[in-house]
Amino acid sequence: MASVVESKKSCSVNPLKMSQPLGATLAFLGLDACMPVMHGSQGCTSFGLVLLVRHFKEAIPLQTTAMNEVTSILGGYDNIEAALLNIRKRAAPKLIAICSTGLTETKGDDVEGFLVTARQRHPELADTEIVYVSTPDYVGGFEDGYRHAVTAIVRTLVKPLPVQAGQVTLLPGSHLSPADIDELRDIIEAFGLTAIVLPDLSGSLDGHIPPDWRGTTLGGTTLAQIRGAGASALTIAVGEQTREAALALQDIAGTPFELFPRLTGLQANDRLLQLLAQLSGRPVPARYRRQRSQLLDAMLDGHFYTGGVKVAIAAEPDLLLAVGALLHEMGAELTCCVSTTKSAAHALLPAAQVTLGDLEDLEKAAVDCDLLITHSHGRQAAHRLHKPFLRIGFPVFDRIGNAHRCQVGYCGSMALIFEVANLMLDNITHHRPDDWPLTPEALRAAASRPLHEAPANSVSEALLTI
């Protein structure tokens, strides 16, 4: 159980943490025909938009209420109203999802009251669902914003329905990629079950070429599926950040839930498959038995390169647990762990301490480590420290294919093991002939001596190399 220590610095240097509105926006991007809106200044929205575009390499629909100096003082009702009407007219979304920012939270805008007034004054808004979530960016982090947004979606749109025995609701955490979600859906459906994924980034940000452009999200969880979550027999929540939404589903529809702190590694996936087998009444499919055997072999092969490795890792809490726990199981030592916000996931991390800090804290503590793991903003620290660097989390903007990177299930766990092991393998020092200053006399003496009598020194090794 890791103890949690907060950094006491006066300012953040090379920040690790992303804001709550950005996390909420990511959740909204997993809903079909949705238009996410940040209630704040244009700069707040533009900054978040840049990070999303660079990470996913896709066009991202995101709007702003464009607050300025005057409206920030007088109140943002007019901006909310204008945004709703313009978005409805130009993009015709089925859902408008609004999150607040630090600017409007500091002012104290009553956005829920604004929405009631706007609907009364404009009956044409009746055909558009509106979800609002409070996400001040001066507290919490990316994972918190995502958590609050998913909970707001559930509380606003889900209603109790008659239970369908073969239906499961999957609540993926913000640390799961579209490929991760696809893998988990395939696993659930392999048992003959139907999965409603909320939110479903695998439908909207999986890197496909859309047949048309509507100005809204193109794919994801539909409104019908969101409402249909009230009929699920079970909720599978992945990551501590999804507990709040799972509890909301339980309160609204009476749906029991199982929370998986992580689905990276052997035991966690064993538990998932056992749960699905019990729920469906079917045996575990043969292909997953085979994949489990392959993962065991991968752990055996990979531990030669990860055993005893000192790791410095910085990530959001649930991602920190998923990757850190797997590396611990592979024999690595979690020497330095830095995270962004408080979470119950930290108590499960097999490390002595978790620091709530920034990438400067990581860099200072990683001097004696063998491997550095964080998002793309840690690349300069890795360069300065001359350490191998594994990019994980959000944002990863100097690599492509982030939507297709899978790190859950037996296959995803195996892929992560191979990625780390190969990275360490690339950094093994290989000696070459010019590493040893050999004189002609030493070479002649070594050549005249039988190899089985030669001492285990640089001369005999050099001759074998030559």
C-alpha cells in the first residue's frame, strides 16, 4: 500500500496534470452525434482542442461559449443561449454536452438555471438533449473531469427499465484507448452477452474515415443505448474513476456492479473471464485459454529484461496502477511514482510512495532509475537523464497509432510486456572490437593460445568477436 505525499512547491514545473474540462470533453467525445461545449473563454477550448487533435490525429468537434471580459463579469446566460441555438442550427446534434471551466466557476454562473431558462424561452430546444457537468480546472485533474462527466450522463439520461439478462454495461476509464474498449467488448460478446459501452471512444475516435461530416461526433454510444443501460443485468466498471457512475446506475436502475481496478495483467483478466462465464453460463472460449497461456509465456520471456529494473512512472491514478502493477509482477521495482490527483487506486499500488506532483518531481527522483514512463511531455526529462522512455497516457503527440494501442486483456498485457522488454533490450550495452585497446603483441599471444586455455578477458572476447 503506497502512502500519498503532495508536492509542496509554489508552482508546477513541466506539468503532468491535465484539467478537469479536458477529461470531461474526452467522455463526451465517446457519445454519438454529440457536440461537446466548454463554457469559458476561447483560449481554454483551443488549448484542449490542440491536445486532443495531436493525440488522436483526428478532427475533434468542440465548441466554446466564448466568454470575454464583459460577460465574465455580468454572467454567461446570453453566451449559453447563443451557443445552444447556433449549435442546434448548424450541427443539429442529438446531444449537447456542456462542461464548465475555471473562469465561469470563479464567476459562479448558475448553468443549470441558465439551461432551464433557455428551454423555457426556446421550445425548439426540446428535441436536443443537454447534459451539464461542473468541472472547475483549478481543482482535480483529467481523471476527475472524466469521472464527473460520465456520472452526469448517467444521472441525466438513464432511467430504470425491465432487466435484460444478457445485457452488460461497460464503463471504461479515461485511461483506456479505443482499442482497449474494442478488446473488452469482444471479450464480453464472446460469452454471448450484449455490451453497452458508456462512453464508447472506439466508435468515434478509432481512426476511421467517416462516410460523411456532420460537425458532431461520428460514432460512439447512442442516446438509445445510454437510456438502455437502465436494463442491464450487470455493470462492469474499469478503473476506480468509474465507481461513481456505477453507483449512480445502481441508484437509478438497481444494477449491480463489479469494479475492476485494472484489466492489465494475469489475475485481473482471470477474474473478468470467470465473472463473464458465471453470468452467461458458458465456459471460457478456447481462444482466451490459449491467450492466457501465451501471456504466461510472455511473462516468462520478458522477466529476464524487466526483473530488477528500477522504474520511474508518472500517470493518472488508474493508469499508474495498471502499468505499475504489471511491471511489479514482472519483477521491476517502482522506485518513483508520481500522479495527478487523489484516488483510492493509490492504495493498491505496489510501491512505497506516490507523489502528487509534476514532471520535475519525476525527473529529480529518476536519476538512479533504469526506465522512465509517462506521457509525451516527459521526453525532455528522459533525454536529459539519458534514460529509455516509454510513452503512455494522454497526451502522446509524438507518436501515431494511439487509438490502436491495446494494453488490456491477455493480448494487451502481452503487448505491453513486449514493448517494455524490447525497450530494455535495446539499451543493453553490446561490446565491439574497438572497445579494447589491443596491441599487436597481445593479439599474437592470444592467437597462439588455445581458446579453452585463454583467460576470460577482453583479448579472448575480442578475438571471438572478430
